[in-house]
Amino acid sequence: MLLPPSLDELIDDNHSVRVVNQVIDHIDIDPLIKKFKGGGTSSYHPRLMLKVLIYGYLTNQYSSRKIEDALHQNIHFMWLSGMSYPDHNTINRFRSERLKGVLKQVFSQVVLLLVEAGHVSLKEAAYLDGTKIEANANRYTFVWGRSIKTNRGKIKRQLKELWAYAESIAKEELENNAPDDFEQIDAEKVRQTIDKIDKALSGKEVDKKKKQKLNYARKNWPKNLDKYDEQEKQMGDRNSISKTDLDATFMRMKEDHMLNGQLKPAYNWQISTQDQFILGYTVHQTTTDTITLPAHMESLEQTLGQMPETLVADAGYGSEENYEYLEDNEVEAFVKYNYFHIEQSKKWKEDPRRLENLHYNEQLDCFYCPMGQAMSFVGESTQTTKNGYKQLKRHYQAQNCNGCPMRGVCHKGEMNRIIEVNPHLMRYKAIIRERLNSKRGKEYRSQRPVDVEAVFGIIKSNHNFRRFMLRGMEKVEIEAGLLSLAHNIRKMVN
């Protein structure tokens, strides 16, 4: 030991730290380097910082303080950093600020390296799924959209009551000053209305409780309405926000010890995989997977340079809008829809109430009920989804259901039976049903849980990542990217 061994001699040739070093050395990080203006004191090279962060996430070191400790104690971190010792503030600042807007470019290059190495192929199917990861936010400081509406309603009602009380005492003063409408109120309108009530009641004997209410209204209502406006602006289309992470949405989390799960501030993390390699990732604020598909596919196209030719997903993504989107982009969809498995049963196929079991005559544009009676077209309606997608519904009605022996089973309403048909969606379902029941479809269906769900299991259970470390949508996307990069390199090592 008079000639101590070098760190390089102590690390196995096939160790994961060498793979991290080799992969990051082979990619272009010019977009990241441009983030550094230069000047000032000497800084750590961004390539070095990127290696340290990715290796930290690969070895379950998610905290910047733990990474700082590892740089002083762990020979793999010491070898990777070349005995450099950035502190936790430097590490966290690099992760939170420097990687904004550029990490996806780094991730894209790593995925393309996987393509070149033959680990993944753009010609094969991609498997899509999502999971909810808890946000770094207080679980009990939340704002609900419904609560805001309720509180607004209370202010409207109580303001109207105060105005009515003031009119009962000083009707002449308020006769020509009544507000146009108590329904549409804002902070300024409330101030003006309270000023009118104050002026009318000046010098008159006022009930003590009403006076207290008026004082409270003057002091708090305009302020509260301004706060509600700001919260609704922050909330956008969502129904809840967390006060400690405004980008987080309260979602029902799957818990092993709870039947229905618990509401917690979280983000919806979507990934596409192939052979358990992550091809692309996106983070969303919505609780459902259905409306995340278009944005995820566009992100996947930016990462890979093209969309995958085939997409496999569960029933959470099965909607008319998504089927049309995939068809327009020439992606072969093996995406289940609701009731796909149930409709394979004998009970479903023999149920006379089901629209799918009614015979359709294309020439006469009519359906036939279980008793053979024609159900004629009676009109159309349009339904708009949350995303603004318009669905066309056609309505068909039986001529006479009175005295029908199937009345109690087929139809229980008082009027003749009316069915609602979405011909566009029915066409897609027929295509999807045929694909999923084919030999290739059955292989994809059996492979999907093994491929994409296993990745979430590895990250959440095996590597104990169940809660984001950073706050805000942009920073959470960075963490999702680091996790994805770390997982892919770990898979390469294996």
C-alpha cells in the first residue's frame, strides 16, 4: 500500500458508472453549455454535473445533499467526478435551472443511441401507460374549484340580503341605485354596492348583527374575491390545486392499504416503452389518461423524429378522439376501449339491451329490436368533450313498444325505446376489436403489462421513487427525464 491503487483499478470494467460516463461522453451537450454565460468564478463542467446527477438517480440518490455526501465517500462518484466536489446548492441549481428546456434533447440522443445499438426499433410497437407520482407539496393545504364556487355563491346571497335589508330601512336612497345584477359580481362591484349601502344607512338605526355583517363584508369580501380570481387563474381547467405547489393537482392515489386510495397532490407521469426501455416521457396535470395521448405522441415524435408505427395501450386511452388522432397520424392502434373484455362474454352477447347486439340495415338506415321491429332514424345531436372535440350522435326510435313481450327486459321506459348511436366510434371499435382479437393483438395484449407496467414497478418499488423532490411543472419534468435516463442506462448495463 506504499503505492496506493487508483480509483480506476477499484471499479469493475462493466460497472454502471462506466456506462454512464461512456454514454454522456458520446452525446452533444452544446444546448446545455449555452446555458452558461461564462465569466465569474470557475464552475464545474456541465458534462461532469450531468454525469453525477444521472448516476445519482441511477443509484437511488435523489437528494442533492445525499449526492454531495456520495461525492466525498463513494469511490464510484469520486471516479466519475474526477475528485471534484460540487456542493448540494450547485447540484440542485444545475438540476433545477440549467436543465430546463434541454434535458429532453439529451434524452432524445440517448434513445437514438439505443436505436443505433439495436436495443429498440422504431418499426416495432411502443407500449403506453401512466402512473401518478406524489408531488413535493403539503397534503392538507389545498384549494378546490367547487369550494371557490360555493364561497362566491355565499357572498352573492349575503350581499343580496344586505341590500334587501338596507332597502327596508332606506328605500328612497337606494331606489335608483340598485345593482344591475347580483349574479355577476367582482371585487370592485362589491365595494361599490357596500359603499351605497353605507351611504344609505348613514345616520339611521341599524340592527347590530347587520352592522357587524356589513363591517365584515367591507373588510373581507373584496379581498376574498380577488383571491378567488387568482386561484381560478392558477387552477385553469383543473378542479384543484395545492397551495405549496400550484402546478400539482389532487389525484386519487392507489394505496395497498386503502380500497379507494387517498387524495394527494400529484402529477400524472406518462411513458412509452419498448422492451422495457423508455422511448419517451411526459408529465401532465390531469387525473385521467385519456386526454394525455395527443400531447404524449407529439412529444414522442420530437424525441424519436417520428411517431412509432404501432401503439399498444389499455382502455384508459380508448376514445373516439384518440382513435381519430392515431388514424390521422398513421399509427396502427392496439388500444382497448371500455367493456372490451366484458363484451367477449356470453352474457353480454345475449343481452338484448346492448346496442352492439342489434342488427343494422345500412340501406334503410335502421336498427332492428330483439323482436324484429324496425327502429327508424329520428334525429341527430352533437356532444362536445372537454378538449373541444365534437361527437355526432344519431338517434333511432322503435315504432311501438306497447304490449311487447320483451318490454321489461329490452326496455323499461314509458315511451318507445330510443337508442343513441355514434357511428364514427362504432367504426373504430369494430377495427380495434378485430385487431385485438388477432394473433398479433393477443401477443401485444399479453406483452403490455410486462413491458410498460414493469418499468413503473422497477422505478417505484425497486428503486423507491414515490415522490418528486422538486416543485413546479418544469422541474418535475426534469426529474421525470432524469429518472427515464437513469432507467435506460441501468437497463443497458443489465
